[in-house]
Amino acid sequence: MAKNFNDLTDYERGELDCVLGYAVASDCESDEYYRGYGEQYAKDQNATWYSEQIFEPFIKQTMGDYK
């Protein structure tokens, strides 16, 4: 991991852009940037799906149908 933002690899810049909610950069970035962005996006989506599976039944049980 880089010590400061100026030393980030392309992969790390892609990850960071995704974490911060920035739209994917234009098509002039390196393959590593897109790999970092894509892998972080997939992690975020999987975490969201998992937490919905775990917590939605609990919420429905305690609060009723909240939608």
C-alpha cells in the first residue's frame, strides 16, 4: 500500500475511486485501474447482498414489513 495518495498504484486508485463512490474513470485508464475498480465493486455488491440476507429476516421479525 502506498504511503500517500500520490504513490497509489493504478489498481489502488481504481479501488479508492470505487470506495469513494466516484464513477469509473474514462476509458484511458490502465487495465489495472479497471481491475481494482471492478474487484472492489464486486466486494461491495457481495457484502450488500450478504447483509441483506442476514438482516432482512431479523428486521421483518422485529419491525414487521417495513417496505
